[in-house]
Amino acid sequence: MPYQPMSACRQIIACVLPGQNPWTITTLALDKAKALDAACSVLVLTRAGATDDAGAAEALAKARAAGAVAQRIELDRTTPATVLNALRPWLGLRQRAVLMLQRQPDGFLGTSSLSSRLSTLCSDQFPHIRIHVVPAAIQQWQLRWTRYGLSTSSLKAWGQTLLTLLACTLVGELMRGRFEPANTIMIYLAGTTLVGLRAGMHQAVAFVLGSVLLYDLVLLPPYWSIVKIEPQYYFTFSVMLGVGCLISWLVSSVRAKTAESEAREKRALARNDLSYDLVRASTSQDVQAALRVAVDSSLEGWGELLLPDDEGHLLPVSERDPTIADAGTAAQVFETGQQVTVTSLHGPVVLHLALQGSSERLGVLAVRLDAPLLEGSGDTNLLRAFADKAAVVLQRLKLESTNTRSALEAETERVRNTLLAAISHDFRSPMTTIVGSVSSLLEQRDGITPILRDRLLRGVLSEARRVHALMNNLLDLTRIEGGAMPLNLEWCPVDELFSAALVAQGTALSEHRVSTTCDPDALLWCDPRLIEQLLGNVLENAGRHAPAGSRIHLSFTAESAAALLMVQDDGPGFPPGREQDMTKKFMRGGQTSSGGTGLGLAICAAVAKLHGGRLELRNQSGAQVMLWLPQPACALFTDEDSVP
């Protein structure tokens, strides 16, 4: 199954630059997409005419097997501009995507690599794209040096220092005989400056010591022998040492401030992105998804949200993911509100933070990191800010849930009270009539004339039918809202629907002027039984409320994707400002003595919703009821046409 973008991070785009091993970045991109519930795309960039790489083919096959989009893109030139143009279709329309690049080493003299320049260019032109530069894969020869505590960057710095020392000595050798030996020291001063800028203080000191040795061996006679150097040269080399240390210190300070500034910017961006995602959160799953994206983008960690159930036990929001939190520690943090870190000997650390609400603790945020954070550091404060923002949103969701539940309880109570009032009113009158009529018939028997007996029996029958109609309306509304009413859709002639609804009214509309407007060949995709019931309820309301002699008009209009059935009368209309409220159960207008139950329009609205349509009530020279029904993309056929 392909990864579906369910979280705030909608897309992971892994870009493999020419000459890189695609397997590492493909694996990281697939793991990140799975962890963040995001879609994934793997793009392998190759030079035009290059031979097919078996590793690239395997990486693309792995991406496709995992459900990701995998594509190979050929480039004539591998410059940042050409690479960005190739990625533009993938980056332009993907909001809040993550572009993953693998780091490339910079040039010897400090020239930026292709990945570095591409990252800068992409940040300028696509500010909504987050750039994630992953470290380069460690080579086998580098693993041997790591046993001695030498990292890749340290090896690179010492290599640059050695090459610079040899280059300066070679230039001094070429200058020998043409310049005074004292002037060649300036070559080493330039080298000290370069090493101080590119390497570090330790390398600068080693460079000066090496310069003293090579200057004595190579540039001072007798050559290739150790001789006593004059004191003035020691002063010069001391100045060189001071310059190298000063430059290294200045560069280190600038780099530290730059790194601190970038870290602050990264943390601020993570906070802003989290706030943006949490504003749209409507469930606790949305809050956890936003937290995971924020923790991953800022600290390369993994976040998990634990919330209490009805009994107070902490449970993870997502049960399908393996939990990272320690149950005992999470319970302790939830009870005390203190931050607790669980560490292991060789594994990652898990930080537990309490989510403090306005009056109570709402849950626990567990964050897994590769290394522990220093207390009081910016990253620790960032995680606390994440927890505070999540607590605010969880508090909002809890209040919204409480308000919704209260509103539902209030509506349930209103419906119950209205139902009792309606039943007591609508049942009392007919039952009183039935009881009185039957009692008279039983008690007086032969004392009642045939005409009076017939009148009493007709009254009993009329009131029984009224009670029967009320019960049918209640049962129909319950079945429709409960999903027990089957929907049998078919193409129905509209004029037949109008005729059936009018015939069902009998003589109830005999005192009104009823007219219809409808194409004789018009068809409607609907359930004919339910639509006839809907039209019958609307016509019954119109006949009850519209004055005698007024007009009642039925019309039908067909559009490309929807059809409109409309009933218009010349009555008093609906209560102004409460037109749509009339579709609620047991809602009546101002004329409470008209005999209605307040269920007719509620049934009509339920039927419209069951069809996927809507019912609109308006006041337009009387009451206007409009039923919009969606129609399938199918041509309407007349009786003479043949259906293919």
C-alpha cells in the first residue's frame, strides 16, 4: 500500500545526486515517511549517457515495493540550477514537504559542495520546503580510523594541514636563490592563515611547528640538516603561531555563533510550524502527528503522545505504533508533573514531559533521542514549548468535546420534552374523542339514533387514523435517521411523482388552486416511495397553512449535476429568521392549532439527506420549499429513445 499523507508533513522527497549511493538515503526516506505517515518520492539524478547503476536500480525497486514514487532523472549538466529545475515539478505544488539530500564534502579551499549550494538555492526559491541534509555514508577506510578516536572531519582537517605544509615548502623551494630566506617565511604565514581558517587551532599549531622544521631542513643552508636558527626567526615563527591561533579562535567563534543562530532559527521555525499544524488539529491523532513532525524536523527524534482513559490509565494515542514510553515513568510524570529522562547503556534516551492544562494534567509527551540533552539547553526548552503548545490544543479539544456533549444532552432533553409535549397534546385530543365516543356507544346503546351513532363511529375512525399517522411519522423518521430505511434508486418520471403525491392528498387540496410545471419527459434519479412521501408532507403543510383559494405550485428544474423540486404556496410562510429550524423534530410555526405534529418537514429533511441532497426553506411570497437532489452523469431518455 502506498504511503498516504495523513499528517502535517505531506511529502518526503529524497533526491540522490550524481555519484552518490542511493541505498542509504532511500532507506532513510522510506523510514521517515512511514514514521510520519507521509507520502514518499525517491528521485535518482544521473548524468546523461551514464551507464546504468545496479545500486540505483535496486534502490528504485525497493522504493516502488514500499509504495513510494520512484523515478530516474537524467541531466546534461550537474549544477545547482539544473538540479533545481529538474526538482521544480516536485517541489512547486507540494506544500510543507521535506527534501532530503545527502551531504557531500566541500572543496579543499572551502568551495561549497553541490548539495550545500543546492540546499541554499532551494531554501531561497521554495521557502515552504524544509531541507533535511543527512550525513554521507561512512566508507570502510574511515571505520578503521574511528577506532583511534579520529572522526571524518578530523581526518580531513589534518590532511588539509599536511598538504598545505607541503605546498608552502614547495613554493619556498622554488623561491630559494631568488629571494632572501627571511622572505620565504611569508609563504608559511599565508599557509598558517589558511589552516587557521579551514582547519582549527590544533592544526594551526602543528602547522607552525612543521614550518619551523621544514624551513630549517629545506630552506636554510646547509640544506637537509638541522642547524641552529637565529633568534629573529623564532620571533617570526612566534608571530606566525599567534596569528594562526588568533585566526582559529576568531573563526571558531564565528562558527559557534553561526551555529547558534541557525539553531535558534531552526527552533523558531519548528515552533511556528507546530503552531500552524496545531491550529488545524481536530483530534488527538492530529496533535500527535504535528508533534512527530516538529520533533523530527528539529531534533531528529520520535514523539509519542499518551493520554489518560476514563479510569486514569495512560494509553498511547496510536495503538498500531510500537510504544517508546516507559509505563512506570510516564505514570510518575503524569502524577508529579516532573520531567524524567530514561537512559540506556548503549541505546537512545526517552524524555518524558507532562502536558499541563489550566487546572489538571492532560497527558504525557514521550520523546526518543539518540543522545541526552543538557539541562537548560535550547533544545530542552524547545521540547517544553512543544509540550505546552500541545497541552493548550488538548485543553481546547477537551473543552470542545465537553461543549459538544453538553449541547447534545441539551438537544436530547429538548427533543424528549418536545416529544412528551407533542405526544401528550396530539394523543390526548384524539384519545379523549375516541374514549368519549366509545363510552357513549356502550352506555346508551339503543338510545342513540343511527345518525348520531354513525357520526360517533366516523369520529372514532378519524381520530384513530390521526394517531396512526403520527405513529407512522415517528417510526419513519426513526428508521431513516437510524439507517434502517433502504434506498431503492431508479429513474422516475417527474410528472408521475407529482400526480401520485397529489392523488394521495385526496380532497385535502380541493379548495386550493394546484398547478405544476414540468417537462413531460423529465426523469429524476431517486427513490420514488420516499420522494412521494416527501412531496405529500410538503403538500399537506401547504394545504393546512395556505388560505382557501390560494395557489399551490409544483415545479421541476434539471441541471447538469443536480435537480430541483420546488413547492410554492401563497400562505403566511415560515417564521422569519427561523426558516431552517422548521426541519427540526417537533418544531412548529406560530399556528399551533393547525393540527400538525412538527414531524413532516423533519422527515423531508431526513429523506433529502438520505439521497445526498438538501432541503431549503424560504419565504418568497409565501412558503417556498426547495429540494436539491444530486443526479448521476447520465443522459435523460424519452419513451421513444433506446437505452444503449
